[in-house]
Amino acid sequence: MADTIVIFGASGDLTSRKLVPALFQLFRKGRLDEPIRIVGFSRSPFSHEQWRKDLSESTAKFLGSNFDAKKWEEFAAQIFYHPGDIGNAQDFLTLRSFLEDLEAGEPALHLYYLATAPRFYEPAIEQLGQSGLADESKGPRRVIVEKPFGTDLATAQGLNCSIHQVFDESQVYRIDHYLGKETVQNLMVLRFGNSIFEPIWNRNYIDHVQITVAEEVDVASRAGYYDHAGVMRDMVQNHLLQLMMITAMEAPVRYEADAIRNEKVKVLHAVQPLSAAQIGTNTFRAQYRGYTAAEGVAATSRTATFAALRLSIDNWRWQGVPFYLRSGKAMSCRTTQIVIQFHAPPHKLFADSPRDLGESNRLVIQVQPAEGIQIHFHTKVPDAGMRMRQTDLNFSYQKEFRGLMPEAYERLLLDALEGDASLFARADEVEAAWRICDPVLQAWQERDRPTLMMYDPGFWGPDECREWILAQGREWFDTCPVLG
Ligand code: BG6
């Protein structure tokens, strides 16, 4: 059975930068079990040929030396374009006829990708239902929904409700591209495919966990979107909480979508709700200097471009182990890392021991860009009495496996085509994430608490945030990864 991928929002950036290059890579590497057709749908009046030409140029640009012009010709023959307006029911009927002609009555899987602005998600779903395009008599019908999934709990629930009027939950694939990253999936392998970590992966051995997603870039041309979203909606509600769930979850009984997602969502349910007072003391918000000068940002904007939160997970494994989540734009460097900080040894045997703070054992999971894992530990300095020094064992993906890491979208698109939702968010998961973020956002916006700090671009956020964690006897692991 052939697969037809219909991309709504086909003329947008996501399609040309990520989706089509990822599909082409899957094709080029021979990863697709079935032949695929790609049908673009958006208002721009392209012909098939024009769209193919534009995609050929953008894909060549994004793939660089991985672009294979000969293979592209073969691939592009199955790319089509159907102009249409999401608000127009007639355009969905003509899309349906177009697909029927293309498929010549043969059964086919349809994967609908909502790559539009979020305000079009609900109308698009409704039109898919009304036009009969969600009908499964001619093959499975699945829908991929991009982030942001709602702007708070109420809108996410509303969106889930609209989706469920047309599609069953098993047909819905809510994307969070962090789950498609090799290193994020490897976190599950590290934890559940090895036996040495599990015995120490708990409050008896771990002092705290730090999850940092730092970006060197500022909001650039995305200010129009970002100024409404801010760092909580853009990064914390999805990417950071996903990383936290995988770090903290129990082992699923099977590697299967619902078994995994059941365990993940339990983590969110166990997060201790932050009271208004705790939001004042356990969350941090800041804006980089110069943000309001960006085009599309109001001069008086108080949108946070940096956030830090201390969350507690109320369960047997994690009682008393704080999870520090932190993300920001315009920071020192681009790095996503998870730091598992172990307790210091209970007894200082060696007189020349370094200070305790941040110097005991840690496991650092480098999610990107220097993908790898490091274990930090103390070693005796030769010929120096019993003096110790911090050193590490370093596993690097580049050294071990060479070659390019695949783009997250490759794995996610392939999984959606194969009907594996393990790396996609379920309705209850997204809602549980909003339940954590909503009170924080409300306190920030409505009560203006805690104070919005400022930070200089090119650093690790505001100084006050460093002092805040130091006052808790801990230290941020502010280290830029060594590339190459
Ligand atoms: C997106 C956010 O979801 O993730 C962006 O909207 C952010 O603001 C991006 O830059 C980061 O993704 P990555 O894969 O580059 O870490």
C-alpha cells in the first residue's frame, strides 16, 4: 500500500527546511517500506513543477553534500501541489478528488501533517472530517499536529476535543521534535538497556538533576510569534518537560507507545504543584537586554526569554531530589544537557579534597550539539600526595559512530508512517504539562511575580539565578560543549 503525505501549510518554512529534506533522506537511504507521495496544500498558487523546483533548491541548500540530484529527480516525481484555503470546504472536496485520482482507487495510508499556523489546526481538522478525508475505508488516516499544542490548559483541552471529534486518539501524532533526537532516545537506552545505572538512579544517590536547553541565537525574525509565547510556552511546556519525563520515568513494561506514555505521564502527575509563594521563590524569569528592540516586539514587552524552575517529583524514587529546568535565548552557547549530580562522598578521607560544591560525581548527557555522555569523577593526581582532580570518561557519538546524526524529523516521520506513536505526545501528557505551566504563567503575567530580571546576551542568564542556586548549596553546570 502506498503512503500519501498531505502537508497543510506547504509553502511555509517548516516544510522546506525540515519535512521535505527529512522525507528525501528517508527515501535516499532506502528507509521507506512503501512508496510515498507528497501533496502540498496551501494558498500560494504553485504548479506541481514550480513547487518541485522550489523544494529542490531548498532541500539542496539544507542537505548540502548529502543532496543527491539524481535521486531527487526520482523522489520529486511523486511530489504534487494542490492550492487551497483551509477556510474553504470546497478546496477540501477538490483535494479529495485529487487524491482519489492520484491513488487510482488503490488503498493508501494518508498522513496529514498540520504545518500551518496553530490557529488553523482546528479548522483543518474539521474540514478533514467534513470532506470525508478522515474516513478509513480506503486505508489508515493519521494526523500529525505540530507544536505549540494550545497556549494553556483550556486551549489544549479545546484542541484535543476538536481533534477527537474527527480522529481517534490512536490516529493522532502530536510532535515534539526533541523526542526524535537520537540522544533523547538514547537516554531510554542508557537507563533501560543497561543495568549499572538503575541501582543508583534515585534519591539515595542523586542530589539533584539539571536540565538546560541554552540557545545562542536570539529571537531573530520570529519575534512576532515569540513575544506571545515566551520561553515557558516555547520550550518549557514541551521540550524541557519531555526531557524531564524521560529522565525521571519508571521502566515501561514494553517498548510500546502506550506503555511508554503511561510511565511518562505519571512523572507529570507526580510533580508537586507550585503554590503562589513557591512560584515567587522557585521560578525565575528574565529577558535579555535588547530583546525589545527586535522587530515585532513591543517596546514595553515583559516576555521572558529565560526561565529557570525548581520542580519536585513526589514519588518514591525522587522524593527530595530537585529537578532544575532552565532555558534561554541569547545565552553563552548552544547546548542541551542533562546533568545528574550525585551526592558527595559521605566522608572526606583525603585531606586535599576539593571543595564539595559541584565537584562530586556527575553524569552529563550531552543532548546537542556535542552529542555524548560524560561521567565525572575524582582521580588521584600522580606524584602529588593524595591530591585529587576532577576528570571524566567521555563517550562521543561522533567518535564512536562517525557520520551525520539524522535529523529528528526523519525518525518521527518514519514512525508516524509506520504507526508507532512511542515518540509522540498523548493528549493527557500535553494537558498534564500545561497543568504544571499554567499557574507559573498566570503568576508571571497576572501577579508580576517573581520580578522580571534582565541579562546580557552571551552569558548564562541573570546573575541572580546563579546566586539563587548557590544559596541552595548547588551550582549550575555552565559549560559549553567542546565540538569536534
Ligand atoms: C523550537 C522552538 O521548538 O525549538 C525554537 O520554537 C527553538 O524557539 C527550537 O529555537 C530549538 O530546537 P533545537 O532542535 O535547535 O534545539
